[in-house]
Amino acid sequence: MKTPLILNLAWAGVAGAAFYAGWATRPDGETGNAPSTKGAAAIAPGNTIGPGRDGKGINSVIVSKDGTVLEFYRQFGLDTGKPLSAEKMKEAMLLAIRESDPVKSQLMFARLMEELTAENAPAILATIRENVGGWESMRFTGMLAYKWGEADPVKAMEELRKGGGRESGFTKNYALTGWAAKDPDAAMKWLEEYDGEDKDWMSMSLVNGLAKADADKATKYAMSIKDEGNKGKAAESIARELIRSGGIEKANGWLSGLTDPDMKKGAFQTVAEQIMRSDPAGAAEFVKSHASQDYANRAIGNVAENLARKDVKQALEFANGLSGKAQANAIGNTVQEWMRKDDGANSEAASKYVAALPAGATRDAGAAAIAEEIVGDDPATAIQWASTIADAEMRGDALVDVGRRYMRESPEEAKLWLQTSGLTAEQQQQVTQPGRGDWGGGRRPGGRDR
């Protein structure tokens, strides 16, 4: 996934936030009367139940205005502050996950997560595994793993691993995130000594948790990562957390202080994507102001692609307002998205546009984009477009990648073409070898970052 699994926790936590905001402010030792079980209508804003009694606490509607949810809290003594035994937790958990309304279910489940202890956590996991399967289980196991990682991380890792498959992978990562957010130094020490094959992936979960606790510590750790790609992903994770906790301004302030080029690229891309979601024009201005920097290359391409998806003319205006490598990158992404539109007129218009461009990096990027887009349907024409690329290195890379696809689709024709392709012996070997059919490495033809 490109999308880290850790972020899926955010929506699930919302359900419990409203409850916690009110309930946690009750006077110590104060308990309330049992709520009405006749439903939400019986709990009007003017009536206080439980913590709101005698005006000392908070109106119960802030806790929940649903009578069923409030009765659930009372039934299991969640207004008393007493810990739940494993058996009592299992009983409560079963009711929470069997509630058909997902919002009510999450309110109940999130409140039970506040009662999680090292002793009752295994009972929660067992109840989920016995009663929920497939994607639905992830609504619960992710939150469980995060809180268990806070309470008893080593045991959590051990027990969650027993699930095997996808569950084992993503829940271990949630647990490490929770651990790092609660006890950063201990979590870092554990991962340092960990020798599993998934260590690189788990390091991303560690960074996510560190970012929740201390962005500076997360940044320092990310800078120690040797792999360039993972370092960039770590920066993306930190930027997302800063956006969540403080908005674009906070993330952009942190971004401006970065000096590591890999981290800068990952963070810049994340900030640009966030701006793009609500303000495409603002995103275009943001990336344009950094267009001369290599770290902005991928973000520029993505902005162009997103603009082209809605309005090709606007995307071309954006691209033509740039210069040099940035312009070529934007043109390449615009042309590719233009070609993807679902009628032949758009493909023809994009092809004519590129054919009319003067020789140089911009035209090369457009030709490479066309070749990449049509190679699945028409390898021979894709080869013709790739052959028009003026830059020798880019032309060779594009022909190799088109040739690989040609070899899979029409091996006999491809072998005949290869003899007169002009490719070197090494390049011809790359075409005929089994391997990735995608555009090589982390870049697309035309120097466009993925």
C-alpha cells in the first residue's frame, strides 16, 4: 500500500472522542443514576444523567445522546472507574461489536478501549476473532492494537503475530505506533534490536508514532534511515501527522527547516497533495514557487495531472508557466492524463499537441508520456513515439520499457523489431529478460518521478 495502514485509525477514534471529552472531566469518585433505556428522546439537552448530575459534571448529551449507548456504559460500570475483568470485558465487547449501528458500535468500542489493560486485552482480541471477519474486523483490531501497544507492547506484538496473514502485518504496525506515541525511547530500542524481514516497514510505523509524541524526535530518527525511499516515506508520515495536528501552516513550517533532499521531497509532496484536495489553484501556486528545486518535481507532476483530470487547458497553462525540467515534467503528466480521457478526440488532440512542440525536453516528455500510455494497446505505435525522443538516454530507456511490453504481448514481432531497434546489447538483454514491465526504477520516461 502505498497508503500507510496506520492512518485508518483516525476515523475510528472520532467516535470515542466525544465521549472522552465529556466523561473524563467528571469529578473524581462521582457516579450517576442509571440512564433511561427508552432511547435518545428521553435524554433532552436540559436533562443531566450520570456525570451531569447536580451541575457538577457535564451534560450527558456531550457523552452520547443515545439511550442505548448510555445504558451500555451504565450496565458495565463504566461510570464507576473500576477496571473490567477479562470476562466482563469479553461480555461488553461482544455487545459492542454486535451493535448493528456502526456509530453506536464505535462509541461503545472506543469507550472500552479506555478500559483496556494488559490482563483483559487478550479477551478483546479473542472476542473479535471469534465474531468478526474480513474487512469489518479491521475497524476493531486496529484500535485494539494501538491501545494494546500502549499498555503491553511486547505481549501485544506476540499475540497479534499469531493471527497470521494481513492481520498480523497491519496490527503489529498499529501496536508499534501506539507504543512509540506512549514511550518513544523504548519503542526505538525494541525496533533497533528487531531482526524481522518487515523491519523497514515497521520503521514507518515507528515514525508515525514518534510524530504523534515528538515531531523533532521523529525527524531525527527519519534522518538516520539509510534507504532513500524509506526516508522520503518517513517524511511523508511526519508531514501528515503535523497537518492533522496543526494544519498546513504547521507542516509547512517544519518543511521549510528540512535540509535532507529525500525528506524534503517526501514532505513537500505530502503538503502539496493536502493543499490540492481543497484548493487546486493554491496548490499550483505553492509548487510553482518551488519549481526550481528538485524536491518539487514529483509534486509538480501530480498537480499537473490533477488539473488535467478536470481541465486540460488549465493544466497546460500551469505547465507553460514553468520552465526547464519543471515544465517538461508538467507537460508529460498533462499529456498522459489527456490521453486517458475516454474518447479518441482527446488522444488525437494530445498527439497533435506534442507533435507540434519544438524539439527539446518538453516535447521529449510528451512523446514519452504518449508511448507509456498507448503501449498496452499498440506497442508498435508506442515504439514510433519513443523513437522520436531526442535525448539519447531517455530514448533508450523508453524503448527498453516499451520493448518489454511488446515482448509480452507479441513476442515474435518484438524479436524481429529488436534486431533493427538500434538498442545496445545490454539494452536488448533488458528487453528480453523477465522483469518489471513498469517504467524503470522510481521514474517515468521524461524524468518524471513516480
